Amino acid sequence: MKIDKTLEEQFEEIGDNHISSSADTPLREDAFDLSDSEKIERIEQDVYNIMETLGLDLTDDSLRGTPRRVAKMFVREIFAGLHPERKPKASTFQNKYKYAEMLVEKNITVYSTCEHHLLPIVGRAHVAYISKGNVIGLSKMNRIVDYYAKRPQVQERMTMQIVQELQQALGTKDVACVVDAKHLCVNSRGIRDIESSTVTAEFGGKFKDPSVRREFLDYIKLDTEF
């Protein structure tokens, strides 16, 4: 019993300290053996059991459909980025107009889920790259951010994954990403600090140069109004 309590305290500490085990999302080899429909059926029953254990009346009209709704949301929406078949095609094009300066896509909305408490992470991502011959469609940058956000995540890992994906698609190390987000595992539980946010950054290639990095950070400070 004492050992179990010690392990529980260690696991809780890992979550509160925001520890990530790898730059890759931890997935089992059989992660995609089940179809989406099969996963929804299993999760629906699990959610039903949780709600019933909590003492909720699942015959009530308001609650009756909740297990199914939650299961569909998990598989098809908030954790949809787990499945590699949903990975956006990062089509690139030759930089025929020879644009040689930094391209910045800022204020990309991030909706993710903390893998330690399964509570929302909500914020903004700012992404930039310098072309080495190829460019990528602007919306593809948003879709890449969304793909890696739509899974149980640690913000540090997500920031790295976004940069690595764009580096591979563009064939250049000159990619950067900054994410500024609120974690409801901090804001709504534990310390319950509703004001704090978490900022992570990953700088590759030329963005490791302080002057290039400063240019990028200055760009994302610009106010954009319409």
C-alpha cells in the first residue's frame, strides 16, 4: 500500500512538472488496429462507466447521449491528430518569385489537450520559415499546427513536432515556432492560476542567429487589425 502511494505521488509530480518522455507522441504499435467505429464503441462504454461511478443518472434526457458524444469527440475531433491518415498533405511549390526573406504566419489558433490531466490547452502559435527553394501554402501551416495539437500533448513536444514537420516538408532547417497557451490543468485545478500562460519555442537553422530570431519575435508582436 505504501509503495502504491509512493508511485501515485511520483505520477502526480510528473504531471505537475510538465514532464515529457519523448519528442514523439507515445503510441503503442497496435494503436490503429481498431477502426474509428470500434474505438467509439469502446470509449462510449468507458465514459458511461465513469459517469455511472460518479453517481450521475444516465437515464436523464440531458445525460443519456453524453457517453456517445464524448466518444465521437475523442476519436473524430480533439484526438483526431493521433491517426497518421489524417496528417495534412504539406504540398510545396517552387519559389519562382525568389522571395528570400522570412515568411511568418502568426496567431494560429491552438486547441489541444494536456496529456497529464486531459484538460484543454488553448492559445496561439506563430510559425516562420526562410525558403531554400520551396514554399508551402499558408493554410497548410495552420493545418500542420492543428494536426499536432489534436492529440494528448505536452506543449514543448508539440512545438518541436510543428517545426520538424515543416523542416521536412520544406527541405530546410530554417523554421521557427513559438506557442503561447493557457493550460486548464493549471488555470482550473491545482494552483488555479487563471492569469498564467506557457510559452515554448523551437528555433532551427538561421533562426538560431540572435538577429534573425529577434526579427521573427518582432514580427509576431505586430498588431493586425481589419
